[in-house]
Amino acid sequence: MKLVVAGLGAALVAAGLFFGLWLNARTTSPAEIDEILANEAPDVREVATEIVELLVNVDAAKLDETSERILELSTGNFRSDYESLLPGLGPAFEEAGAKATGEIVEGPDITFSASDEAFAIAKVAQTTTVDGTERTVGFTVRLTMVNEGDEWKADRFELLGEL
């Protein structure tokens, strides 16, 4: 009987210890969450910066190379929308004699909506040349970024407005 009571006691202690460790492991403080997201922000910013720069600098001669890289860095809605534009993009730029050059003038600023979803907002200046006529505009873009298998990719692109 003593052996049964000792065994039950040991089992209860082990269960209590396991439960305590499990509860402690599940608790993540706000400071820990902030630190985790702060560590992810540079990766999100790097990918978002590359995508925006590729989008605002369009050269018909390099469109295949640029498009391939954009598709590598995209997923979901953004990827499917971009893929649907590709067949007409090159011919349209070639026919119009168009070229676009641009730069990020501010940002991208990164905010997180979840551990695997972030928003990148950037202000951009772009000069478009069509048949020798130049036009420069400024605008704000927002990319929704998602983490897929430890890689950040653009899932959605939005033009928020002209500056």
C-alpha cells in the first residue's frame, strides 16, 4: 500500500511539474513579443524595399529579369495580380517607348498585424518617360507582407495615394 501511495504521490508531483512548465512556456510577455517582431522588421524591410524598387524602375529590356525576381518575392494576391499583368506589360512599354525610374524617398515603415504578417509603407518618387516626355509623380504604397517558411513575401500591393 505504501508503494501505491508513493507512486501516486510521485505521479502527482510529476504532473504538477509538467503543468507548471507547460504554463510557463506558453506565457510570452509583451516585451518578448516586441523583441521578436523587432528582430523580424529588418528582414521585412529588406524584401519590401527590393520589391518597391523593382516596381518603380521598369525597363522593357530587363523586364524578364525583373519580373522573375518580383515573382520570387511574392505570393498570393500580389503574385497572381502581377502574373496577369505580365503578358501585356513588356509590349506596352516597348510600343509606347516608355521607361520608368524611381526611388524610395521615405520608408518603408514596418508594422505588424501578426507574427507572420506585416505592412510596409513607403513614399516613392517616380519619373516616367513616354515618347520622350517626362512626368514625375510621388505616391505612397503599402505592401502586405507574409512570412512563408521563414521568408517574407509580398502578398498584396496597394497604391494609397499621390503626393
